[in-house]
Amino acid sequence: MQICNVCSGETPKYRCPACRIRYCSLSCYKTHKANDTCQPLKQSVPPVQDHNGSYSNVSAEDPWTVEDLLDDDHTDKVPLQRLRRLGKSEELRELLRNPHLRQLMSSLDAADSKADAIKTAMQEPLFVELSDQCLQIVEQNY
């Protein structure tokens, strides 16, 4: 169980968008900002393998990070080591070669409401197959 980084009293519900410390209330956020203790994080970006198999560093200007995707506010999160299995799965690569699935993934990425787009995508058997495959990979030996 984590505690608030400011008051050390409550369970934190929020993160500072700049430095990512956890806090429990607006009062703690204001205290954190007022004490001038907020030190924005510098992102070290790991190399990412592109569709051609070569590695490159993702630009620091990208709109999201792995930490954003794995926000601690969610109780059902998957450890990063297990997520890395997805990139090594030949079965998943085979599924992602399907042009229809690639188009579906692109439309999900471009959607304004990701939650609504995923609900719609879950009606597609191909997307359900992708989801099941991802779960199977990350849940191996869990």
C-alpha cells in the first residue's frame, strides 16, 4: 500500500503531472507546488523496434510514455517484464500482419474516445483474437 508523498497520511489517488509524485488531495498538491519541490522528470526513452526490425529512439516529443499507459491508478496492471513478452511473440506478429487488423488498430489510435472505440472493436472477432492472444502471452506462468 502506498502513502501520500506529501502528508504521508492517506492513500494517494493522484500524480503530479510534472514530477509524477503521488498525492492524496488538492491540499497536498498545493503544498507540493508551494514548497517548490516539484522537479519535472527528464524522460529517458528506450530504443523501440519498428516494423522493419530496426531500433530507434522515440522522440521526447511523443505525447505519451509507458508510465502513462501503465498509470498506477489502475488496479489491473501488468508488470513491464510481462508486457515485453508481447514484442517477442511470433503468434502476435502473425496476427498483426493482417491488413484489416492493422487498419482497425490505426482507427483505435486515432479515435477521440479510446474507450468507445475499444468497445466497438471488441465486436470484431479479429480484435477479440488479438486481445485473447495478448492476454495469453502476458498471463503465462502468472
